[in-house]
Amino acid sequence: MFKTETVFSSNLIYNVNNIKISGKINNDLDKEKLIENAFQKAFIIFVNKILLKKDAISLYKTKIGIIKDLIFTYQIIKNEGNYKKENSLIVNIYFDQKKINNFLAQKGISYADISNISLTMLPILIKKKDVLLYTDNFFYNNWTKTENTTEIINNNLIKYNLALENIEDLEYINRNKENLELMNIKKILSFHEEKNHVLLIIYFTEDKFRAYVKTLIENKEIDKNIDLKIYPENEIKSYEEAILTLKEEISQIWKEQNLIDVNTPSFLDFFLETKQINDYLKLRSILDSLDIIENYFVLEMTNEHVKIRLKYKGKVSKIRDKLIGQKISIQITDNIWRLKIN
């Protein structure tokens, strides 16, 4: 069914680590049930990590037998007694890529091809008529402090960094305080060295609470309005819950940009320039590590090049970005791809 191992995949999206469970173990059956609890907990975390919220929720009641079949390997990294005379376990679990893809395809569910990402965040709080940016801004002061179930469920894939205080940014925002949503995000200096960033404009009055989100993630710009719940007698609770909601919304935006439809694979032909005898072997190793590639085969091989056909899932731009990330140069002329190992 599955096996226990000490070596996990380098593709971290399928890893769910440090699952903590506890219970009394008097026999092998007790231990099996305890480990099954870890599998169920890991599965919930896993689907929340890679699926849109509505799709993840639809899988929460998946039977344990199905979940166990989707697991490739697991590792108990800690097993010790606690003060309740129970066993406390910490388990790492790795889901099988092919089985997960087949499972989602049968359900008609697309998953997000994502990995760990760092986002630079600049929240602006508009409280009545005041524009609060740094010192008196609850969101700036508490965004990275808040520990919550959303972060746990999403397995901490998004790491937030607050934009550094900048006098020129403060002046630019004050000059545009009547039209903040129309500001050019590229003119914010504290974003200049950052590839991925989010500008949050949060409006808070006695009877209205909403946010306007401007994101630039992996060169894709998305703007969105979000209504937030207000607690009239508890301003701090309103703010704290808003942070949870906004983090979840940003996670959904990121996933939506990276969805892969497992039911509609595509094909791509390309030429690999073979200057070194092992260039093709190097490329094979890279292709084997990319889970969005379903399979590939050689169409033609000469002393100068290898022509390969890929069957892949998702957008062709993801293939390009992943290959470039593996230090492969790509030249595209008249829709003909030519690759070279650097």
C-alpha cells in the first residue's frame, strides 16, 4: 500500500511534515488508528495547500482507505510518552504524485502548481479620513505576528515581508490619498527590488470595512475588492479577523494564477542542442523532476540535436519558467523551441 522511508521527494508540494498526534497505544491496532489520524490530518492540510478553498472543502470527508492509497511514504520522526500516559507522534507524509493527479482528474478538480514564495506586503489603513502607513497602522504592526489556522492549513507556503519604511513612499501615498486605488504600484520604491508584492488599501469606518488588494505575483497583476466583517464593539477583533481573511484571499489569488487542469494535457515539441555527450541525460533528469510533465519521448536524434515531444499539464509558460529555473536557455523562433543546457 505504502512504505516508510527516511528520504522524501525534493518536490516539497507533496510533502506534509510535522503532523502531531497523540493517543494511547496498547497494541498494533491502536498504533495503526493513530497513524491513520495523522494521514487524515495531513490530507486536509495537503488539499488546502494545493486546491482552491471550495474544492478542498469538497474532499474533507474522503475515506481513510482512499487517503492511504494516495500516500507514497511516511516517516515517524518522533514517538514519546506524555504526561497523560499517551504516545505523542510526529509524522512526515509524502503523497504519490501520479495517484494524486489521477484522483483529482477523476473528481474534475484542478490543482495549483505552487511552491514556497516570498511576498512583500505594504498595508495602508484608511481610518475615517486618516491615512495610516507605519506607526499607527495595526495591519503593518501585526501582519507577520498573527499565527492562525489559515497559515497552518496552507503549510506556510507564503512568507510575508513588510515593506521597509520609506519617506518617499509616504510622500507619494499622501499625494495620492484621494485616489489610492489608482496609484501605480510600480512607483512604490520599497517594492523595486522585490519580484512579488502586495499593496493593501484597507478602509475602516463605523459601519463599513473593506479592502482593495493590488497584487503583482510572478509578473501577473490582479486587483480585487474584499468586504470584511466588522464587530462594532470590538475593533481589535475586526482587525485580527480581517488579517486572516485577507491572507486567505491572497492565497486564493496566487493559486488561481497557477491552476493546472489535469484533464486537458497539451503537447510541445522542441529541439535540444547537444554539445556535450550527456546533455540529453541531464535534460531527462530535469524533465523527470517536473510533476506537470506527464511523459515525453524522442522524435529524432542526430549528432547536433535531439527532438523531443512533451505531454504536459497546465500552461506552456509554466514549462518555460521551470526549465529556465533549471538553467536551461530557451530560444523561441516562429513557435519553434530550441533548448540548450547551460
